[in-house]
Amino acid sequence: MSKVIRYINLISYLLCCLAADAQQQVMIIKRCNFEGNNHFSSENYICEKMYFNGEEPTARLTYAINNWQVYDSAVFEHKGNERCIVEFHPEYNFDSRIITRYKFARRVCGQEDTLNPLLWAIHDRYDLSKPYLKDLSFLLESDPDRKGDTFSFRDGIIPLFFVSYGIPYNELLYSFSFRISDNTIRSDTFYLQYYTLTRSFKYEDGILQKVEIAVEDKRDNSISKWQEYFSKVNL
């Protein structure tokens, strides 16, 4: 097992160094934690490693829930406002849990992702909140009605991206709200037909440190909780 970890870390470091210059090389480790409930056991594992040259992303490794298997990896190339993502899929000897090779999957180039104008003021270091903001941006671009700080859909909408939190893929979302402070997203809440999902974001020195997710099942008032932690390592 230690050989596997060393091998993956070596590959990660080499990927990171593809874009190396005088700026600080940084790795940010994302750890996912689920407290467990009556239906699922608790989980605590490294779910992603992200590599940066300064604050520019250079590579990413995404881990499976079994805590050892890399199921997706990518290298980022930047040319002005255009960014290319080169994706690789690892192939394994599953008996020994050793990567035998990385296989090229695809190369996709395009403009940097843009968010809805209501989110333009948000900027945290390393843009760690951006995957969460994309959820909000998608909903804001879906033409919701607005009343104060609450956005709603008269007939509901199926957002699909809450499945990882145990919410059925076909669950209707009727309204949502969010709070921005000091140019960072601080919380958001999503009101679905049978569930309420709330995310709270904690920062330190402008870097996202922790996301707390709570999902309430309105039918029995049960609450499931997730935490997603981010830690910075200078390379």
C-alpha cells in the first residue's frame, strides 16, 4: 500500500512540475467525511488532490471512495483566457492495487468557465469554492423568480447535482438562497420537495478550509451530515 501512495505522489509531483516556474508549488488536499446514518455507513477519505503553480491550477487527482484508487486525473494548460484540460485514466492491477499505466482520455480546450454575474464578486484563493458556485450559477441561469434574497421555480426544477448527498436524482427543487460576505460565499440553502440542503463555508486567510453540509429529510426530520476539508501543503 505504501508503494502505491509513493507512486501516486510521484506522478502527482511530476504533473505539477509541468508548469513550474519561480512561483510557489502548492498541493491542496480535499478530504470528505460522512457521519453515517441508518442507511449508509460513515466515510472519511481523501477525495481529491489539487496542484497549483502560485494560485494557477496545474493538475488534479480524484480518488474513489475506497481511499486508494485514483479514478480520474487531469493536467491543466493555460494560454491567455483559454484553458486546456488533458485527462488521463489510470489502469490498475487490482490484485496489487498498483497503477500499471496512465491512459490518455481526452484534451478539451475552451474559455475559462464563467459564473452568473451575481457571483462575480466572489473570489477566494485557489478558487476552491468554484465547484460549489457552479451549482448556484446553473440555477441562476435557469431563469428563477426572485423575491428579495430568495430565488424560486414555480413548477420546480431537477438539478441532478445533489445525488452525492443522498438526494434522489429526480427530486424537484423549488427555491434556494445564498449569502455572500467579504467577497466569499458563506452559505447556501436549497429547498427541495422532501429535503432541505444547507452548506456552510469556513475560510482562513482567504482560503476555503471547510464546507459543512446538512441534509434534512422533511418526512421524518432526520438529518444527514457531511464535511469537506481543505488543507494546503507547500511543495
